[in-house]
Amino acid sequence: MMHPVNFEQNAVFDCSWQSAMKQAFREVGALCEALGLNPETVGDRAANRLSPEAFAEFPLFVPRQFAVRMEAGNANDPLLQQILPIAAEVQPQPNFLFDPLAESAAKAAPGLLHKYPGRALLITNGACAIHCRYCFRRHYPYTDEPKSLADWSAALQYIEADPTIEEVLLSGGDPLTLVDTTLEELAHRLADIPHLRRLRIHTRLPIVIPQRVNSELLNWLTGTRLTTSVVVHCNHPNELGEENDDPVNAAVGRLIDRGVPVLNQAVLLKGINDDEETLFQLHRKLINARVLPYYLHQLDRVQGAAHFEVERKQGLRLIEALRKRLPGYAIPQYVEERPHELSKLPIAMFEHRDCE
């Protein structure tokens, strides 16, 4: 795989995760220059052209640790296509909403969503380590959510008052953009609630800034009585390496070696991973890295992401193709989330419902 002309790959990973956040690309021009691309000629159609309006609505943020895996000179690189602000984003599309999952109706307390039986989700913050253009929370009102540990009192009281809640998910944004001292305190406060049994972290950071998996993180993840798991978000095989010493593979390996299960969820994205070979290589690499495939998500219909949508029939064909090439444990569940459902359900079930 080719690498960007202006990168020293080894040096990119030789810094703290906080420094990596500070050094991330925030300007399209700087990213294109590092990749040897002309911003004026990126995009083969008007809808694919770079858009200042899309950038203003949802700014670019790309760690160098992710950008180093892009192919120099390739405007169609599948990792690049996940993060470029283009004109298609600002063209309103019917049935694509600002709150596609009706999460506002599921808010039980500031920063707390209670959508599914037995588990609740904390919106820990609005910051992410990368701005994915298909993000279903790209319009979420993060400014209304807790900003400090003290602000979590109402959410924690709600969880404590409901003995049916056994699992709490930390999400966002990305919870691992918070410092470990804050996360450790939050984890201990949750562990003090007697009926809680499990803590699940949903994060993109081990994939886009692998040095985030440091000793401090590992210590608090394994430092309470709660059973802890981590769900990462990897969409394309180029986001992983082939060998165990690749920075991303090594990062998830550190979690697994400390007894923290790591699962992956991906989003099915048009022009990025909606073909058999790409999905095969993604899930082959995942299981080789000891990461268990969890979900392949149908795109959430958030306004600004319509150009990423893949037909469900194509998704079902891809899953069937994977079954012929991979062991059963390597096949993700192909799911869609719809408002007011009590869980994510397999696409095949939705297809049956829609035909009734």
C-alpha cells in the first residue's frame, strides 16, 4: 500500500494520544497537500466536490494516524472518502432526518439514553477523534449534555433507581477522548451501583489513534468489579494491518491480552465497503487480530449522509457471500436500527415486516 508523500509513518505513532488529537488535520487543504491531491480537482461529479458549506456544518477532523493509511494521490481512497466534506451533504434528501433514531425521545436524564431493556447509554461528551461524514449523531445537541462529573448525578441516580439496568454503555462523541482520570472515576461510580454488571465502551480511538490504548486506560477498564468490553468501529480493511505489530492490531491486542473482549461494528457504505472482497478482507483481518465481528449496520438515515446509503438487498447478498468464505463466528449481524424498537434487529427480519 502506498503512503502519503509528506508523512514519516513511524514518527506519526511516536507521540501521546493527546498530542495526536492536537496534531490532527482540521483543514481540507492541509490534508490534500499531505496526500498529494489538488482540492480543486477532488471529486468526479459536482456532488462529490469539496464543499465549504459541508465543512462549516460539520468540520473536518482527521488524525494523522488514520491519514497515514490513505493512498497518496488517490482521491477515491476509501478511508479518505469517509471523512471528506462534499457537496452531496448539503443537498436535503427526503426521509433523511436530523435525529434519525428519535434519540431525543429516549432521553431519561441529561446525558442518558434509555432505549433498550436492561441497558442504558451515557453520552459522555461530544468530541470525537475523527469526524465520520455518515455519523448518525452529527446533529446531536451535545451542548445540552453534562460537562463534568458533577453533572452526571441525575443520570447515575436514574440508573441506580432502575434495578432492571444491568449494563451501561459509554458513547458520545467518543468516550475515550476524555482523560483517564475522569473515566476511571465514572467507572467506579457505576461499579458502586449494586445491580450493574457490565460496562461497554463504544469507541473509534483504538482504530484511528491506537496509542490511546495505554496503561492508564487498561488499568481502569480492568479495575472494577464490572465485566468490561470494548466495541471498536472499523469499516475497511485498510484501517487494520496484516501483522500483530501493526499499531492498530497491537492496540486491540493490548486490550484482549488484559482480558477485555473487543468487538467490531462497521457501517455498510456505498463506494467504500459495499463489495464482497472488501468485506471479506475486513472480517478476515478482524478475526486475525482477535477482534470479533459484531454488527454490520445499515446506514442510519441522518441528513447529510444519503450518498452513503446501500440498498438492503445488496447488503443481504454480501452477507450470504461472506458465509461462503468465512467461518460462522466471523460473520457480523446485518442490522438496522429504527426508532422506538426495543433492539437492533436483523435486516432480514425488517425485510419480512416490510413485505407484510
